[in-house]
Amino acid sequence: MRNLEGTGAGRNRRSPWPWIIVGMLLTHVVIMVVAMMIAVHDKSSAIVPDYYERAVNWDAEQAKYRASEKLGWHVEMEAAEQVDPLGRRVVRFILTDAHGRAIPSAVIDLEYFHDAHGNEDRTVTLKSDSIDPRYFTALLPMRYAGEWELHYTITAGKQSFIGKQQAYVTNARRGS
């Protein structure tokens, strides 16, 4: 007679399913860690400082924008196409009142960044040129061509003006 209870081969064999499940869980953990590392080291993303406080005061900021519009001041930016070896270029801001005249003793506090490099924001304070007070010229770090976002606060005496704009900057082509 044959022993039908098995030879032991079927009894000692373990199911692969627990290892498959563990492998899938570990794969998921690795993928999530890689995704987190990419998100944290992405140069195009930026964290807005005091975002909660700014959200709470959103109405007050909008009121400042409306008051600035009533002043009628205009800001234009002109950026040179040539970038020096340190990544700087000459940038000129033209500030005028509603009638195209200079605004006496104006000072521009500027925060700017390239859209693709949002974590590289910079701030600078500009004073008017001595020859023509409408012009504010500076050598600013602006290596990249493309869209730049500009946020400025302009003060002149007791008046204050806030604004923001996008500016497209090009780099000069190099001859071959």
C-alpha cells in the first residue's frame, strides 16, 4: 500500500504570497521616498514665507493694490540682453506718475525671481539716478532668460505704492 498522506514535498513548501506583498510594500515605500526627494530638491518650487499671515491679511493687501492704482504710478522694466560672467545684467526701471513725470525722492524695494527658479528669490533697494529721477538702474543677478516675476513697494514721502508684474527677459545670442 501506498502512503497517500504525502511525501513531505507539499507539506514543507511555503506560499510565495507573503513575500510578494512585502515586496510590493517595499517598492511603494521606495517610490514614495524618491518622489519626496524630487519634490524637495525641485528648484522651480518655492515656499512662500508667512503664507498663512498673508492669507489672513489678503483683504488689506487688496486694498493697498486699489489705493496704488488710484495713485496712477507706472513702472516699466528694461533689461539688457548681455549677461556678465557672474550672471548679472543691467536693469533699468522707469517710474513715472500719472502724468509721466518723475516722482521726487522715490525708493523702490524690489523682490524678484525667475519662474523656473522660484526658490532663488532676491531683494534689492533701488534709488533714482542723479541725472534723471525717473530712472532706477542697477546691475542685478538675472542669469536666466524667460519669465521673471517682480514685486515692488515704492515709497516717496508719505505715499506708498505696491505692484507686481511679469517681465520677459532675453539673453543675447553668442556668435559662432
